[in-house]
Amino acid sequence: MKTEREIFARPINPEFGVTRWREDFPILRERVHGKPLVYLDNAATTQKPQTVIDAEVRYYSHDNANVHRGVHTLSQNATDAYEAARSKVQRFIKARAVEEIVFVRGATEGINLVAQSYARPLLSPGDEILISAMEHHSNIVPWQLVCEQTGAVLKVVPINDAGELNMEDFGALLGPRTRLVAITQLSNALGTITPIERVIAAAHAKGVPVLVDGAQAVSHLAVDVGALDCDFYAFSGHKIFGPTGIGVLYGKAARLDAMPPWQGGGDMIRSVTFEKTEYNDIPYKFEAGTPNIAGAIGLGAALDYVSSVGMEAIAAHEHDLLEYATRKASRIPGLRIVGTAKDKASILSFVLQGVHPHDIGTILDRKGVAIRAGHHCAMPVMQRFGIAGTARASFALYNTRDEVDALIAGINEVRRMFQ
């Protein structure tokens, strides 16, 4: 598997069809306040290609029925499409078995599932969960909850002024009471790409399992969970051009087999009496109730789309945009980039002297430029850098240098307005 550095070192292909691929996303033809939409809020959610929209419409128009156990044609068609989507996920992240793919509402639910079903039964007072200082709230709060429930302790690996993980501190904090490491692969607030392979290797050398929060990484970096050897990997469909309300928890089969169900209901059982319930096999014992069938089918279509474009081409294009935007932004007086890691992707977070991030976002919106402003569900990151929040532009495969120029022009106008 190529490293991110090797991918980014590849020259940009002048034939990369950004214009053609933009045509696949109908929302990009919208106008906002009379201006062409410049959508740079991809770290919050990505837009959907027509193929994903069509896949959901096709299900509801032709195959709408509940999955599993139905003997009629619509149910069988729905089940086939739902399970085909699971197989697409398996191939996309290179899991060893389709049974290792659990459909959840998103990365948040996947992390909570691991916290409650894997970690909680194993933790004793004084045991430790190790995370980093750059985590999204979804990879902080579930561990705080399970620590409150068990008496375990949450340990945090600090980051340096560039927003990079301090590996020396990680090694020092990885101790005999560490029961799980939970860490992001790509920071949503900083764009930092963590040295996830080193983290996993160091943890496994001490017998500690690792959960990777891949919510941001999955649409920017090629993911191979087998090569990473992570124990769990969580991501959300809406961050990779798929529907909202659908996501994936990958878990090694042996881990998932040993875990009790998190929620009870239909489809997660093999048999039920008032005296005893026998649970279903993995992954179904973690999929209680009617699932987001259309969402899973839409996610499968999104992964097909990304595969057709090619992850290396996407990564190279986005890296070119990030470097271009970083050069342009660095020349703006009073602008400070927050997150300057050597290895980063897709995200340009910044503050502008004398201007609140919300004001930046509001003024840019009047020009049709959509960015995110605030703490980005990463308040400890903001506290680390001594700020209340940042303005954040985040890039995807359909963004262009012209859109970066529109962003920069808008920031310059904001600066002039507040001088």
C-alpha cells in the first residue's frame, strides 16, 4: 500500500476530469444569494453524486421492503442490495471478511458501540483509555462516559504547535493499564494525518487494541484495514459522498464475536423466549431493528463512485488544492493558519486578526462561499491553541483552484471590512 507521502508526491494529471466530475453533483449547479455555489464545507459533509441519489430513489421506487427473512420478491431484492452494499464496503476498506462490516448510523455510533460493548465489560477502576488531544468530540465523550461507568481513566496524548501527535508522549503514556487506544487518522479541525501505522504497531507490541476514527480519512486516503492491522475502524457515509444516517464499524471478527450486543431488538437474535435469548451471528447481532436500507445502498453507490474516480487521483488533486490555498492564504495580512502539520490533507483552518470566525463565515456566505466556522466539535483543540474557534475551508474532489481564488478574494474583502 502506498503511503500518503508517496501519493502526494505524484504529479497532478492535467487530464484529471474535475470539470466532468463536477457535472455528477447536481447541487453544484445551485446559486446562493445569486452567486454560484462554492462548497468548501466538505469536512462537515460531502455532496452526493447523481448515482447515489438515483440508487436511493431506485430502492424506494422499485424495491422498498424490509430486509432478511422475507420470502416475497421485494424483500429478497432489498436484502440482496443491502448485503451487496456490505460486500462493497468490505472490498473498499479491504477487510478480510464481510462479517467484519457492521452497519451503524455513523462513526459516532460505531465508536459508542465499541465503548459500551467492547470496552465497558473489560474495564476496571484505574484502567486507562488512551486518546489524542486532536480528537473530535465523538472520540472523546464516549470514552468519558465509559470511564464514569467503570472507574477507568482517560489519558490524552498532547500535540505540538503544528498540530502533530507527540509520539514520545504517546510511548510514555502507553502503559500497563492501557486497555484501548482510540485515535483519529485525520483531524477534522487541523487536517493532520496521524502516524497511524506507528501508533497501531506500538500499541500492539504491548497487547493493546486500537480503534481508528476514520470519519475524515476515508474520503481522502486509501484505507486498508488489513494492512493497518487495526482492531476497529469507524467511518460515516456522508463524509464519503454517501447518504446521512449510515456508517460502518469494521471490527476484527474475533473481537466482534467476543462482544455482547449493544442494543436489543429484531434481527439481532436467533431465537427468543421469555427465559432466554440466543443472539445472531456477526455482524447481525449489532444491527438491531430495521436498518437504514436505502442509506446502505446509497453508501455502496458512493463507494462505487469513488472507486471509479480513483483514490490516488482524488488525494493528489486535493493535495494540490490544499497547497495552492495554503500559499494564497499565507500572504493575507493578519491571517493565521491553525494546523501546520507536515503531513496533512484537505483542511485549511484559520483565524483572521480582529474578526470572529462566524463573521467570516457569514460574509463569505453572501458571496456563495460555504465554509464552516466554530470549534468543529473539537473544543479541546481550540483550547490547545488559545482560540474560541476557526474558519475552516475543506476540499473535495469536485473543488477547483477557481473556487480557492473565490475563497481568498472573500477573505480579503472581510479583512478590508474590519480594518
